[in-house]
Amino acid sequence: MKDIERFFTNESAPTSFRSILAVDTTFNIGGHYVTQTTYQNLSLLRKDTLKPPWFPGSVLIHRHQEQVDFSYMWQAVKRGNAKLEDLALIGTDECKELFQGIMTETDGNTGHLLGKEHVLKNVQKKLENLSFPRKQTKRILNDIFGNPFDKNQKSLIQSKSEKDFALLYQTLRPKWIDIENKYTAQKGENFVKYFEKYKLVEVKEKMSCYATNKYKTREHGQNPIEWLNYLAKDEINTDTDSQSYKTAPIKTCIKKLKNRSLRLYRDAMKATYNEGPYTLSPSFDHLRQSYDNFKDLEKTKKKACLHDFFLMFQAQKF
């Protein structure tokens, strides 16, 4: 929680760049839902990529997915650290109960971005349900989310201002209607009506370059939190008396998740003397020392060194 305070609150987050606290729910871990948070630890860089690693944050174990459950989650987080009411920016999928539950427990200044992967899949599913041919489906998806093979093709998600977004949509709208009337049996404006009712504002306010520039961050992707969910299940599957994450007792699952977090923080500690998979980020480099120096320190000085590393408020753009 201290990491989230020093890297992800409006008061302490760097003004030049803000990373995103990602939140997502996975299911069927010990018969429960598990909502995990993950964040980039800006005090560290991975040695193999020189990018900040993703660390697990607060976790909620629950049986229901109501807004009140997620409100309770952030209430509990604030009891551990009241300053997390000042959360700067979260990234989620389209689960309204999840992000609304958390947002009701912040101070009203928290930004919210949506993961591209889930929204794209939902729009694609709608196009397929409306019987759009594959080629025309791909064309519309590229119009909205960008063409991965042609960076020069304009898309709504690449719009850098509200004006750019509105002008581009005015151009795309009649084209989409024409495609529906030409290539589908039901004809009409079914997709445009769906998009305007459910997705237009989401794409503009929570996914476009206009939105990410407003929050001084980059596009939010669900891959880090989805990977964390996979690792959590894989961790539980290892050495649990042949039980899978689906059938293992919930206490066993929680213990496994806790042990994995402790291993990550031990690796983080090793970065102060340049061992393990991480190295210190430039803002924390003044805390670096050799292992020989570190092991010879008195216990109180070791504690002071690690105290500075784990609690110092300083970060920079990556």
C-alpha cells in the first residue's frame, strides 16, 4: 500500500508521467472470485528489459461481484492507508460494478481508463452478432482501435483532441451505416446505434490519445493484470497436494499468493546491492551499494537503508 501511495496518488505521483493501477477480477480460485491489483514498481527496472516490473497490490477475495463488494475493497485499503483515497488513475475492463465501487471510495479526482483488449472483443462480438462479414468487421475495428499493420491509418483511439475525435467520427458514421446496409441482412443503423449508446463516450473519454494525454499516461492494456491472474493460478497449482487452483482450500490459495509477493519484495531488496532480476531506477540509484558493503553494515544501518528504499517518495518518467 505504501508503493501505491508513493507512485499512484495525485499528491505524490510524478507530474510528468503517471502509471496506472490495474484492477481485474478472475474467478474460480478456491471457489471464490479474486480481484487483484497490479502496479509498475517505479523504484525498480527489470535487468532484461530496463522497464519497471509489475508487482501485485491489494487483493479482494469475494463471492459476489456487486458494486458494494468493490467499495468494501477500497474501504479496507483506506483503513490500511488513508492517503489512498487520493488515488490518481486506475485501469479496468468494462465491469461497471468494479470501477464504480472503487471510484465511490476515492476523493473524486481519480482518473479511469479502459483496457483495449476487452472493449475490442466486445465490439467484435457485437459486429459478429449483427452478421457483419469478417472483412468488414476488421475494417470497423481498425477504424475504432487502430490498424496494427498500418500506423498511418486514422482511428478514433488515436484522436488527440475532442475535436479530432468528433470530426473523424462524423466521417466514419455514414461509412459504417453503408457497410451494414450493403453487407448484412438486417440493414439499418443497428451497429451505429449500439456504438453511440454504449461505446462512443467510453472510447473517447477512457481509451483515446486525448484521454491518455489528459492523464499524462500511456494506453492502458489488460495484459499485465491478466498475466498476474495466470501466475496466481500457476502458483497455487504448484505443490498443493495435487489440487488445482479451482479445488484448493481458499486458505491455501491465499498463503500461496502471499508467498509469491514476499519473493518479489525480497528480489526488490536485492536490487539495492545489484543482485537478483532487478536494478534500481535512476531516481533511486543513490541507494545502490555493493553486496560486500551491505552485508557488513550494522543491523540498524541495514534497516535504515531499506527503509529509504521502500518508503522514499521519488519517481520519474519511463
